Amino acid sequence: MGDEQQQPDAVRRFVRHADAVLAIDDELWQPISLSAIARSAPQFGETVLDACCGTGASAVPTAELVGPEGVVDAVDAAAPMIELARARAEAAGGLPRLRLHVGDVREWEPAGYDLVQCVLGVFFFDELDDGTRALIERARPGGRVAITVWQHGAFHSFRQALADAVAEVGGGSPDAPQEADRTPGTTGAVAGWLHELGLERVRADAVPRHLALDDDLAWRLVLGTGRRNLLDGLGKKARRRVRERFTALLAERGIDRVDASTITAVGVRPA
């Protein structure tokens, strides 16, 4: 199930650039994941499915919270991500109740989890509704499902500056959608969407987050997020020119912060 050729394009990009994803862990992925699990609220002794777990930014602290009587199954389609998650778990002192798996979570057979959570992962699904519904079905009746997505407007001006830089260098006019375009982007829309997919008592919370930019972080955010897809097809020299122009455009437009706000929604599977 972890065959790279069978993975969606977005997943394959993350597979190829796993180290770049990890390079922005402290600034982006870890804070977002911690805010998400503050809302999904894993409890001691619970069984948890962490879907599209990536480098383990949510799975590892969740395993710490459920303790030795709980279980966390963390699943990701990308083997390099699972290896990074394994290293994260080892750095945390080893978590024997954290079980890491390479596979397509849409085909994951175990069910009956107390909590199913997915932090910034559902946009990897080719069929958004079907993939998310598959996650909901992994929870036990009465169990919780927590989904985190980008809020509307996240990375918008940042991505536009990058797209303009690519176009000016000669890379054409990139029109690849960003992740936020594939999922509902307001609390009401996210809650309504998950209710339509079968959850009850859905609560969606916006989590504002803005990162102060310097030239180094700005480029690391390009390389370690879905914005990197705008660089596809460019050689090293062209990418260097894009970076120079992108940095200049950020300064010209006064973009010294990036919006990395998210929405976490938690609902209950009907009993």
C-alpha cells in the first residue's frame, strides 16, 4: 500500500522532500499539531488512529497522553515520513504503544477507535468526501473524529508572491490549487461538511497563527509545504532566480508575516 507509484501527486512530493518538511517542524507542524490535539483531547487509555500522520507531530504527543494502557496507530502512505516519525518517537524516549504503519489509511481495516484524528491530511485524498468518510467509519459508535484543515486565506499572499516570482522567471503561470482550496475554509463550512458526512455534535474552532518571516524561513516554508509544487519543472538556476525574486516581492509588498491559521473540528460518530 505504500508503493510510491500508487500515491497521489501531493503525497509523492512530500515523500521526495521529507527532510524539507521536517525542517519547518518547530515553526509550523509541531505548533499546529499540538493545538489540534488540545482540541481532540486524547485521554489516558484510549485507542487512537492518527491518519496521514506524517513525521509524527501529532501522533507522538498523542501516544504520550494515552499512556501505557492506550494505543495509537499512526498511518501514513510515505515510508520516509514514517521513519521520521519513528525517530521522533525514539527521541521522546520510546513509546511502545505507538504503532507506526506505512499504508493507505483509506484502506485501513481496524476500526472501533475511541478517537480518529487527521491533522492537515485530508486534502491528500483524491476523493475528499470518500476519504474523510472512511476515517469517520474507523471510529467506534460514540467515538470522536477530529479533522484539522487550513483556514480560508492561509498562505494566500505568500503563495501569490511565489507564483508571481515563478511566472516572472519564466515558469509560466502556475495554476495548481493549494491545499486550502480543496477543503472548506471557515468554521461553519467545516462543521457543516462533517455533519453531512455523518458526524454529530460537531464543534469547529479557528486557530489563528501568523509567523514572522525572514528570508530563510520564507524559503523553508516554500520547500517544506505544498507551495513547493509551484517549483515543479524548474532547474537549479531557475529556482535560484525564483528565490531571489520571491524574496524581493515579499519585501516590496510588505509581506513580513505569513498566515498559517487552521481550523480543527471535532465531532462524534452516532451511536
